[in-house]
Amino acid sequence: MAVERARVKGVQNRQRIVEAADRLFYEQGYNATSFTDIAEAADIPRGNFYYYFKTKDEILEHVIQARVDGIAGMLDDLESRIPEPRQRLLALTDIIAGRGEDIARYGCRFGTLNAELGKTQLTMQQKAAGLFDVFRDWITRQFIELGLGDEAPMLGMHMLACIQGTTLLVYTYKDKTFLQYEIDRMQEWLRGLNPGERV
């Protein structure tokens, strides 16, 4: 019984560390976040911290996986609740629009991480690129379901590029009203998109 309690506590502590690191990496950046920052945010004594994670890169790998799982879960939920692919894409844009406050303050949760890691930790950046892969592949599948076949991969990249470009400018200018403006334009495009449409 004591062994099981210790195992459960260990799992919970690791989860707390990953959640704290996820928030800190987003709000202040990966390189600017220290072990001490994470330990304090997770409320785990620094001395116990290394029992769970030996390096910051190890924590980052878990943060990336947690984000991938979170994205996949959100997209699976849209798929299960909304039967029509165009409406799923519109719902995704609504979710992004609803995060305007955070985007204006901290940027895109995935784009900022990839940009930072791409300068100093290329190996980890290649893992973080998986965050975009999940989005791109899901968006592309929706376009395929809409009957856009051969155009679907480029349309998926186009939509992802529009989202990323918009979030970068919203963050740069701290203007969340621009996010809604661009989401409205994207929704108009999605509503009018038909088989044979070119990017």
C-alpha cells in the first residue's frame, strides 16, 4: 500500500512539474526559465526535483508531448461533436479567437517555442515541430473531407500559415482586435471554399 501511494505521489509530482514548466516556458520562454523557477512554481523542494527530472531538456520533452496530447484531444473533441468538416474548421478558428488575451501577451503557444528553440536547440525544435504537424495533418484531413483532394495539403499549410502570421503580428503589436479581424476573414474564406479552389 505504501509503495502504491509513493508511486501515485511520484506521478502527481511529475505532472505538477510538467504543468508548471509548460506555463513558464510559454510565459517567459524556455531559456529564461530555470530549474528553480519550475521547482517553485510546482511547489516541489529543489532537492527533490532531480529525482523526477535530471535536465531541463527532459522536462521540455514532456512539455512538448503534453502539448501534442492536448492539441490532439481538442481536435478529437471537435471531430466527435461536429459532423461536418467545414464547421470543425470554423470551430477551430473560434477557439483561436477566444485566446486573444494570451496571444497578445505571450504569442502563440507553439510558434514562440519553435522560434526560440530553432535558434539554440535545433534537436529539440525538431521535436517541437510535431506541435504543428498535429494541426497541419488534422486541418488537411478536413479539407480532404470537403472534397478538396489534391489541394488539401497546400490548403492545410496555407491555413496554418495564416494563423501563425496573424498570431505573430497580434503578439508583436499587442493588438488582439487584429486577431478577430483576421479570424473573420479566414472564416469568410472557409465558408466560400469549394472543390477546385486554389490557394
